[in-house]
Amino acid sequence: MKVALPKDLAQDIDLAKRRHGEMCRQKRIFNSRNRLIGGDSEAWDVQVHDQTIKEATEKVRHETFAAEMRQNDKIMCILENREKRDRRNLCRALNNFQQRFQMPETRREFDLSDPLALRKDLPARLSDNDVRNSISGMQKFMGEDLNFQERKKFQEEQNREWSLQQQKEWLNARADHKSAESLHTQTRLQLDHTARHLQMLEGSTRRAVCATVKEFNKNQALEAAARRRREKKQEQEDNLAEISNLLRGDLLSENPEQAASSFGPHRVVPDRWKGMSREQLERIRLVQKQQVQEKLVATSPALPSSQHHPTHLLRGLGTVRGRGAVLSWRESLHNATSQKNYMKEVYTNDPTGDYFSQFNTRSR
């Protein structure tokens, strides 16, 4: 039964973070659309969302203005119809008054323009005292009128009737005027009440629209603030992950294994190689010394042929040093043989699908 240690869990978490970062980087780099266009799709989405919100706000604003215009048109139509109706009623009342109380026969001057005046006129003389029986053809003189008293009474009565009729007409006209003013006042009050009611409806509608727009803007501001907080938190987490990866990665720790090349153990990656280790430097110096000794042995004619081999030369220098030199010399020969076989395999064999499939698999 395996027990998960905290160190193992931390390594698993680091490995998972690196894998996730590598997958995100590959998604960004291997996406040909983003690589060629180079656009910020998230910013475009935000712009499209803002444009949609702006269009919706403009649409609500236009619809509100259209509703107000329709409401104003209805009010104007109602007021125009009422004005026309009041004008018709006033004209009708005026015509009725003229037909009832202003007939031509009731005028005092009607007898001067009566078309039937000759038909209604009395004869010149109807009795012995007729006006036609006058001296020298004169029909009537002052003081000779037999119906003077009756005519005078009749005229007085007629004047009294005319005065009463005028008073009655004046009172009726005054009553009609008061009735018309009362009707006009009531109409104006009703119109003012209707206009005040419509104004209250308009104010309530405008307040409702403003409240809706305010709530919508508030929600948008809250969403934007939440989105900014999430983005800031994600950016902080990414920065912390990147700092942690850099601190725990092979770059700052100078791990020599990161410079190992996939083309062979004898090759390194230049941008990752941190230089040779102390053991490698000592090995190179030992090989150089061995080469110097070999050159000295090769150039010395007094030595026997059996001593030309570096092993015999190093054996004479001491047991420990000679054994180390032999091992180094054998290792150099083994490396040279491996390099020769590797180059032979590289330049003689055809590349397979595994060779091409190793490219473009990582983002670095």
C-alpha cells in the first residue's frame, strides 16, 4: 500500500500545473487563426456584448419616445374633437336663439320693410270722419283723428310689451351666457384634469423607464466589476504559478539534464547549457595530459615499441594514476566508437515517421 507524501503531492501539483500551462500555450501557439490574425477574441466578445447592450438601450429609448408621441397624438386628437364639438354646440345655440328670439317680425322697424305693408294697410277713410273726406283732397289733419286715444293706448301697450320682451330677452341672454360660461369652465376643468392625469401617467412611465435603465446599468456595472475581479485574481494566480514554475524549474536550478539533446548523449542544447561540471573539466584535463604523454611517447625514438601504448606509459607513473588514465583512455575510445556508429547510423538510415512526429509537439 503506497502512502502519498506531501512532497509527492507537491510534485504532482507542480507537474499538473506545468502540463496545464503547456496545454494552454500549445492551444495559443498552434491555433492558426489567433497566430495569423493576432486578434483578442475576448475583447471582441466584450465589444459585441457592449454593442448589443447599447442597441437594446437605444431600442428601449426609441420605443419610449414613440409611446410618448402616440400618447401626445391621442391627447391632441381628443382636444381637437372637443373644441370642434364645443364650436358646433355654440353655433347651434346661436342659431336657435336667433330663430326663437330674433325673428324679423319682432323688430320695431319691421313695418318699414314689410313686403305686405300695402296689403295690411287700411283704406283711406272708413267712416264719415274718414281721412279721404278732406278739404281740397287732404285726407287727415292733426287733431282730427278719431282713433287717437286708442292708438295712443295701443302704442303705450306695445311699448310696454317691447320693454318686457327686451327685458326677457336680456335675462335669457344673460342666463344663456352664464350657462355657456359654466359649460366652458366645466370643460376646461375636465380637460385640465385629463391633462394632469396624462402628465402623471407620463411621469410614472418615465420614472419606471429610468428605474429600469438604472437597474440595468447597475447590473452591468456589477458584472463588469465581478469580471475585473475574476480577471485580476486569475492574473495573480497565473503570475504566482509562473513565479513558482521559474523558481522550481530547471532554468534557475541549473539542472544539467535540461541541456541534454535528443540527438545523442554527446550533444547539448546551447540555450540551456550552463557549462561543464567539475568532473567533466577534470576528465578533459586528464585526457589532455594523456594526449601529451602519448605525443611524447610517439615522438621519442628511444622507447621500445611495446611502450608506445599509453597503458604502459601510465603504468610507470603510478598504480592509482595509471589505472585512472587507463579508464579514461578506454572511455574516450568507447565514446569515439559510439560517435562513429551513431554518425554511421544517422547518415546511412532513412528517417522514419517517429523522427518527424517529434516536431511541433511542444510549445518551446
